[in-house]
Amino acid sequence: MFAKLTALVGGGSGLNFNIDGQQYEQAWGFWTHHSGTSKEAGSPVSVFKIASADPNDVKLVAARNGVKRLRMLRHPNILAFKDSVEVQEKNVTIIYLVTEAVKPLATVLKELNLTGQHRDGYLSTGMLHMTNAVSFINNSCNMIHGHLCMEAVVVTETLDWKLQGFDLLSEHQLPGDFALKHSSWLVGSQYKPAEVAKQDWDAVRQGPPWAVDSWGLGCMMQEVFSGQPLTAVEQLRRTDVIPLALLADYQKLLNSQTTRRLNPAKVAESKFLNNKLVEVVAFMENIAVKDSAEKDTFFKRLPTMIPAIPEPVAVRKLLPLLSRALEYGGAPASAVGSLMLIGRMLEGDEFIKRVVPSISRLFGSSDRNLRRNLLESIDSYGHHLTQEVVEVQIYPPLSAGFNDENAYIRELTLKAVLILAPKMKQSTLTQNLLKHLSRLQVDNEPSIRANTTVLLGNIAQYLGDTYCKKVLLNAFGRALKDSFPPARVAALRALVATAKYYSPDEMACRALPTVAPLCVDQLADVRSAALACLDTFEELLKENDTKLQKEAAAAAAAGNQGAAAAGPAISISNSGGMLGWAMSSLAASSAAFVGSSAAASIAPAAVATVPSAAVSSSALGPSAAPAAVAAHRTSSTGGGGIGISTAAASGGRGGTASKGGDTGALQLASSSASGAQDGWDKDFDDMDNGLDTAEQEARNRLASLSRRSTTSTSRQAATASSSSRSGQCTQGLSSTGAVGSTSHDGWNSLDDAVDGWNRLEFSQPVSTRSSTSSGTLSSNGLSGSTAAARARPVRPAGGAAAGGSSNDVAAAKPKGAMKLGASK
């Protein structure tokens, strides 16, 4: 993996690794220990460095032996070799040894700060690793390590202990020039057994191959359990720091007779060293060779064993093993529970770093049981997930559960979305999730339909107001008709929970009509939920009514003057109860009917009055209207317009033309005079002739005004002449000649009240000779300096009986309906 290194420290161009600059305080022998990073893979590594000005220095010779030996050794408890290089820099020989990333044991123990049973359990597990490594060297390789101590132990990221420092490694028979003989001075006197201290190499050859290393293993055990480095041989007599279960083996390791020293392989069989942690880790490391029955038994017991395992070990050692076993199919789906149990020990970034990658990969598995276990435990890890992880790694494979054949998987997927929804984008929720929920709302399983409604109510806050208005009422309306009672209850409660998303119109017109029938449902739970829903909507609608009243009051106060000019506002009194306004209206109509009848009885029966054209006296020419028209009109001085009163008529036609008070509205009067059909025909003919003559004279006068201008005196004379000729039909108009807006409104009211009348039409405005000559069309009719509005009622059809109604009067005249202002 690593190429030969060709440069010195710190990441020269030839190095295939970078030294980070961190140097650990402890290191074996004369080596220095640094952390580093591989340039190829970017993974962390450890870099051991030793240097000397003399290339033949004994420590460099021993270092070369250690590098060579380490390259050949392969064991789970021996440091993994990656690369090495020897370089020259400024007459200094430097040897680099690159290995897997490790830390000194003393540093790790300080970081973990374990106490009690957790400390003893972890230390015993580490010592088991060391006895296995030493046993491998002594029994399998028939070699001697020569320098076992606490500094010879390093720890990986997964808290595994690894043996290092093979500079003195030699064959047991010590053939030729062996390293133990020439480099024994590197070993401190407190670590040397008697035969090595005396350099009695024959005793070494004659003794068992583990004799020297058994002594060293005893020294290591003293340092590990006491937590202090060994400084003198006398410290080995301290037995109070050694666990009682391990004391006998400890004493045998330090026997003065080489032949009676305990074989490390026997120490590895100690019950103290083979604790629960060792059992769990050993099973997980060899899970590939276990049968299904053993796996099922183990993973059923694992949740009860995890509390006895030190938390750092469970997180950094057991968790990766579980993740790997689940990902590659070595562990059953039930192992997810243990994975989540360990995951609960982590928070924030640590959980995302160590657990989330495994979960995301497991969600892509086709194993239905595995997905089921992941969904069942999602509440324990869902809040740790980020939006990016949910959107990219979790939701895409999870959404397949909506279409799963197994109803339980579909239901678990629904429940999982409730936890994941806050971490999902709105576009994903509206464009993808809602499609699945729409289909699940008509699922064959009643519980899924009900839970779909519950989910919609809970995630409404993440959908946005637009989609809430589009989706919620339709979805809940469908659920209200569900045959499954819990689904109806869920819809009612969801309506209450999401009431803020509905407008008052939607509540009144869409929600209430569907909720109300459930108030008489056969089940009490449904009725109770429906009544509670109605109470909620009632309160909201009352609040809306109060708001509207306040707005109306504010608007009325702000536009008080404008409203007064336009006329009195329409109000409905409720002083008489719920039907008070209707009864008041009927009473007013009856009074008007009686009053008008009385007035009509006083009027002369032979005089009939018809609506006249409202034309300013200043706008008409000097020609006079025919006497036939004037004979049928009577005028009285008054306000600003012509008033035509309407009374209940019986028989012929009569009327009274008067100035109509303050409102200026034209009112049609029908007297109680009787007459035959000939009388009606004569009246209409006279009226047609008179109105047509007045209209033609007005047009002629306007044409004359456009060709010449006259003085003020002549205009006044023309006005007087026009007034006399028109038979006083224009009295009551303002001096500007404008038709009031209320006059137009009066006509419109007439059109609405009398069925059969032809709709009145207005011609183009007629200009006057007053100081202001322009005219405009307002919203209420013609307004400006000059306007002319003439209404021609249609004569009743022949043979109309006396006492006919207004509808009879509205029958079409044989000559056709008249249009005001139309040219002949």
C-alpha cells in the first residue's frame, strides 16, 4: 500500500504519508511515536521514527531487526505492519516504520478513566490479548520477544491491545549472532529475568521458549493493574494490585526457576481473563463460523450482557462488529435491538459518526425482518438524523415500505415518517409522501387508514399553508365517511388540530356539513369527538364574527361623511327577535300602502300623470310643449327633482306630478281613477307627442348653441321660453341641469319592482348652456353640468281591466317601447 519513502520528516514530496506533528510521550525503546495520515487513502496511521548519526549504531541495528521481524509476523494481537523506509538527512540515518493507527496503552487508560468492574474487565481483556500474542511467539514461532513491558503495548481505535517492540526478537536456540545477546542492554534491569541479567545464554537455550517472556509478562501484568511503570524488581512483590483470581498465575509467571514458569498459553485459559466482554467480542469476531442456533441464542442474551461491558468498549469495539455483522448478513435481524441499545450511549456528532452510516446501509437491505427491526426502533435514533441523511440515505429505501405486501411493514413505515418528517424537505413531503398517504387512506387494513389520518394531522405543520388548504379537508372528509370508527375519530381530532389552516368559509361550508352528521353516530367516542369539533369551529366562527363587526364599525366610522351623502345605510333591527326585521318591513309596507291609497282617493280621477323627462330649464329652447302634455301634468314647488308617487290603483290611470322631497327619486303614481281602454290610448298618445316635441326642440337648441355663442341675457330668455313651452315639466331640476344620482337609483328600483317593464336606456349626455358645459357618466347615472333622462312607460295591452296590477300596466305598447334620448 505504501511506496518506499524517500524524504525526511513532515511530508516531503517523496513520502506517502504525512506526519501530523503529534508525538506521544510514551514509546518503546529508543523509538519516537507520531500520528500521521496516509496520502493514498487519507486514513490515519502511526509513524515510528528512530535516528542516529552512526549508521552502524547498535540501536539502529536492533531497529532494523525489529522492522524485519514485524514485517513477517501476522497475528490479531500483534501490531500490523504497513511500510518502512531508511533515509539519510544531513549525515543522519533515519528509519521510519509505518503501522496501523495506535496509541500508547498508558495514554488510552488515562483517557478512558475506567473504574471498578469495568476497569478490571477491560484490563483483563487486554491481558488476554497479550498472553495470546506472547503465546503465539513462544509456542507457534518458537521465538523470544525479549522485552515485554507496558510500553510494548499499543491500542487501536477499537481499543484492541497490540504487541510491538520486536527489536530484540530472536530464535529460542539463539543461533549465531542473535539480537537478544547484542541488544540486551536496551532492556531495563527491572524487566530482566536472572538468566538474562547474568547473560547465561545456555540457561536460556535449555529452558522452555517462553521462560524469558513469562517473566516479562509478569512485569507487564504488574504495571497494567497497578497503573504505574515498574522502576525496581522489588515492586514485583506487590500482590495487592493483582486481582485475586489472577494472583496464582501471576506468581507462577515470576518463578525463579525457568522450567517452572507458567506457559502464557495456560494463562490465556484463566477464567478471570475470559470474562463476558471477552466472550461477546470473541463470538462477534468469529460469527462467520457460528451456526444459526448459536447466533439466535447469543443475540437473545446480548441485550442483558451489554450493561456489564464498559461503555467505551461497547461503542468503539462492539458497535462496529455488530454493524458489520448486520450489514453482511452474519447477524440475525434481532441484533438491531442491541445496536440501538449501544447507540443510546452516544449523543450528537458521535451518533452520526458511528451509527448513522450503518443504519443508512441497513435500510437498503432486502431483508424484510431487518427493515422491520429498524422501523420498530426508529424512535431511539430518529432524532439524531440530519436532513441530508434522511433525504439521501434513509427516506428513499424507507419509502418502499409503503407498498410492502406485509401490512405490519406498511404501518411501521407510517409511524416512522412521523419521526422523520421534521427532518425532511417540504418538497419531499408534498410531492412524494402525500402520494403514498393518499393511497394508504384507502388501504384494506382499517388501522392503516386510521393511522394515515393521524399522520396527516401531525405533519400538517410541515406541509405549508397552500398544501394544507388543498389536501387536509379533502383527506379528512374522506376519513369522516370511513366505516372504521377509529378512523372517523382520528379525522375529527385531526380537524380540530388543524383548524388554524381553514378559512371561516371553509369551516362553515365544507367542514361543518360533514361533521354534523357524526353528532348522532352510533358510537359514543365518535359523537364526543364530533361535538368537540363543532365546539371548536363554533368558537372560531364567533371570533371571526367579532372581527368582522369591528372592521365594519371602523369602516363606518371612517366613511361616515361619505355614507351620509350617499343616503341612509341599510340596517336590520333585531329588537323584535329573530323575525323582528321581517315583521318591521311588512308593517312599513302596509303603512305605505294605506297612506298611498288615501292620497290617491283625494286626487282628481280625470287627471293622469306620467313620468316626465328631467331636463334643465337652461337647456331647453324657447319652443313650448303641446298643451295636451301640459294638461296632464301638474307641478308643485319643492326639492331638487320630480317625484312620482305610487299608490294602489283600481281601474283607470291617474297621477300627480310633484317635486319629490329631499331624495329626488322618481316615483310612479297610480291613482284610483277608473277609465276605459280609450282613455289609456289617449293618454299615451298625448304623452308620446309631448315628449317627442320637447326632445326635438332640445336637440335643435343644442345644434344652434354649437354654431354661435350668446350673451347671458339671451340664455336666460331662452331658458324661460323653454320652460313655458314644456308645460312646466322641467320644474324641480337644479340650475345646472344635472340629473341626481338618486333619480337613476329610483329608476333602477322601479325596474326591479315592476315586472314586465322594459329596461330603461340612457342616451348620450346633453350639454347645457350654463357656465359648465361638459358632462360625465357617474356610477349612479348621468352627472355633470348637463344630463337628460327620460323614461317612457309602455302603455298597457288592450282590454286591460280596471284595477289591473302593475304587471298589467307593464304590457308592451303597440308602437313599441321608448328609449330616452333616442333621435326620431
